[in-house]
Amino acid sequence: MRILHTSDWHIGRTFHGESVRDHLQTALACIPNWVREHHIDVVAVAGDVFDSTIPAAWAFNMLTELVAEIREAGAIVIISSGNHDSAERLRYMSPLTAKGGVYFGADACSPCTPVVLNDEHGSVRFYPVPYLEPAIVRTRAGESAAEVRTQDQAMQWALQQVREDLNAAEVSASELADALTGKPRSVVLAHCFAAGVRQDVPGADLERDLSAGGLDVVSLDHFAPFDYVALGHIHSRMNLTERIRYSGSPLHYSFSETGAERGAWLVDLDAAGFAGAQWLQFPVPRPLARISGKLDDLLDDADLSCHTDSWLQVTLTDNQRPLDAMSRLRQRFPFTVHLVHIPERSPQDAPRSYRETLAEATSDRDRIIAFLQHVRGGSDATNDANWTRELECIDELLDELAVEAADR
């Protein structure tokens, strides 16, 4: 059996306020083509189909059209819910869609319901485990989940049920003694932050925290019994073990992902289980880039022409924040979406901390001046003709406040 492992589509997401709807459609349009080209039997989507729990109408339409194209190309579709999805909305009408070969795992209280498919070697049991919010599992899933407090405990609780179901299926297969039945193979879809994710993996900054109290890591030991584990949540591909992998998202959603490949895993199962995986690469409709320097230098540098069509993060190193920097940058780089100002100063010229300056201020006037100089990048920002007029305005306002206070 041949499986395409993908995840984290985030239909409806923007990039720094800019629409990427067309870019996402371009990337995901590869999937039906891959199904035909590589004779894929199952497309497995490991959570975060949507970016919002209340997706726009067009997002539902986009998902419906894509799934219909995948089915027409010949693959079964199995989708689990992620922490960005509304499980209830995602599984709407799932009993009917299952009859058409589209299956949803989106009920945290019933995480072990398998999708059973067959090939020439026997059965493969897919377990689309939804995102497991510990509070929901603990309060709604019955007595067996009463002690669940963490993501790790929630996953352990769910996969214990999966193992019990898989063991029962193995017993049934043994009793049937059918050469084509054999031992059932198993594929788990899960949406979580698993142990072994590197701190520096591109995109981990976007989806690191899955609990209100901080990082909640799921042990890989829970996934050990299964032939393949298709993980979602981290936005870049990663092999935690040969059989436990993240596929990442089809688009870049953070500048921390600059240069990281986008794609999906093409996974093969033979009679014994996992038989290998290869990487299929999505196109990148608009690449990401980071540049830094003084504004005038960036606008004049001919070598930066290659970034005209890139999503751009710009770090300005001018000592004083330039006026209208974003509009001037966008005249040359129209897809500049993130601007940072970090003045370039030698250590001896480094400004005193805002806390130190504020502590020495003895009047409201001094505190206002300290604030303005701080947010504008230092005292150099106030050495112009406008500063004299600003000081006059500050004095006038402070005088008015003093008069009001005296009249109370």
C-alpha cells in the first residue's frame, strides 16, 4: 500500500496579513497529480486542515474541491483534526463522507476508531487520532481518562485503546487463518509536539506551545508498536525515527522557515510493514528572504534584485529609524511584510538601557523625553529641527495639566 503523508495545510491562514490563498491552492494542487503519477492509495492528513476553528466559507469550498479531486484521482482520504481545527465542524457529515472514501478522525473521546483498508498483503488499520486537549479528554471521555492532565498522558490514553483494538484484530486474523489476512499493519495519524524535535527545526517556533502551562512533549515510546506514524503540528519535515515522521506544512508560514523545503512523504507498506519513504516536494510560489543593512544601501544594492518577488523580512541598521521606511522599501521590494529596526552601534556607543535612563528622570518632562528617545532609537533621533517644536508642545501640554490639577 502506498500512502501520502501530509499535514498542516492551514487553509485560511495569512502571511503577515497578506493572503496566501492562491499560493496554497498551487501547492495542494500537486496532490491529485501525485496520486495518479505515483499510484497512491491513501492520502493521510495529520491535522490543522484549517487555520481557524471558524473557517470562512471559501475555505470549506477549497477543502471540498481538493478532496473531490483526490478521490477522483483514485485515493482514499483520511484526515485527523489538529489544534487549529474545530473538531465538530471538521467531522460534520463524516458518516456520509465515509461512504465516499473520505474519513475524519475528529472526536477526542473516541480516538481509536480505525479505518480498515486492504491490499494484496491483507489489512492496514489507520488510526486518525485527533488533537487531544487534555481538559476535554479528562472531563468527557469517561472514567478511564479521569487522570489525564497533559498531552503526553492524553496520547498514552488514546494509544492504549489503539493497541487494544490492534491486538484484537491480530487475534481475529490468526483465528481466520487466511493467508491474505495475516497480521494487520497499522498507521497512526497524530497531531502533537513529539519528543526529539530539535530546537532549531524551521517552523517549530510557530507551533511549539500546545498547553497553557508551557511545553508538553509526547514520548516516542507511545508510538513504538506501529508500522508508521504520520505526525502533524511542526511545520517542517523531520524524521524522529525511520517510522515516525513530520511532513510539515505545504507553505512557509514563518521567516524561521526560510529556505526549508516544502513537501510530503510518500510511504510504502509491504507485507511486513514499513518499506520506506521518499520525499515529494511542493512548489514554492513565493520564496522567503531576509536582508539587513541601512535603508539607502538596500535600495541601491543591485545584488538584491533577486528578492524583488520574495516575501521579505528587512532589518534596518540605521542609527535613526528612517521615515516612511516600509513604503520606500515596497517601492523596490513590493512583498516586504516584516520590518525590524536594530541600530548598528559600536559597544562604546551603545545607549544606556531605558530602565537606567528612566530611573534618573526627575520630572514628567524628562520621562517623556526618555521615552521618545528610546522608541526612536536613541538621542540622535531628537537632534533635528522638529525636536524643538516637539519640546514646546510637551511643555504646553504639561502646563495645561498642571493648571487642571490646580483647579480640581
